Amino acid sequence: LRDQELVRFFTTIGDSTQLSAVRLNIVLRLNAELAHGCLAVKDDHLVMTNTHLLKDADPDEIEASVSYLAETADYYEKQLFGVDVH
């Protein structure tokens, strides 16, 4: 895959600096339950990201990926931060 072009989508869930080490550990464990994508820290933000091979990223797949990221990230934002800001 190193010679393949990738496209990565991500959405912000919240400020990762507001999470304790225990909560960040829980977030890492949640990754094992995700059907697609992953939870990660990007700069000071907890994000949800999904990566596709560019050559296979057709409009329907992109729409499904973005929709999944938005819905799942909103769920985790409410669970972890108690709000839906992003």
C-alpha cells in the first residue's frame, strides 16, 4: 500500500486535553469495537478518522464513510463530553 494514494477523512469529536488518562484509555479500547475507521488524537483534538484507497473511493463510498464518521463521532462526543458541538 505504500505506493497507493490514500484519501483520509476525519471529524473532530472534542478537546483531547479535557480527557483524563483513564478516559483516553477507554477511547483506545473503543477502537476495537469500530466497524470502520478509528479514534485518534490529532493535535489537541480527539478525532474519528477513516482512510480509503483513492482509486477505490467512489462517490457512494465517500458519502457512506462521511455519514458513518459524522454519526459515530456525534455519538462519542455526547458520551465523552456530554455535548454535541462539532
